[in-house]
Amino acid sequence: MAESKKNIATEGLSGRVGNFIFRRRKSDDKIFVSRVPVGSEEEPSEDQKNIRRRFQRGIIYGKSAIANP
């Protein structure tokens, strides 16, 4: 992987610039650049829909557990 040191252009960058996302890793203060993710235009499969439903139920349960300790 390419590495740039002491790059004035990326110093302090974070967030989205055009089609790129800049992320800073807190542990060693390195900046990573990646393209903006592109979602699929295909309909999710039944398995994916089931997993999303289970995850949604987990979120609802977690929020209710926090609200009523």
C-alpha cells in the first residue's frame, strides 16, 4: 500500500470530498482515503431481508431494555 508522509494537502482532512471519504485512525493518527460506497440496485434476497428483520428486532429490544432497566 502506498504511504504519504507529511502531506500538507491531506493534513486535517476528514469527511467526504467529491467521491472520496477521508478517515483518520485515532490510534496512530493515519489518514485513509477510500471511494464513496455505491449501493446495489438489486432487490435484497429473502435471506438478507430476514437478517435485516432480526437485526431490527434486536435494535427494538435493546432500546426497550435501556429505557426500562
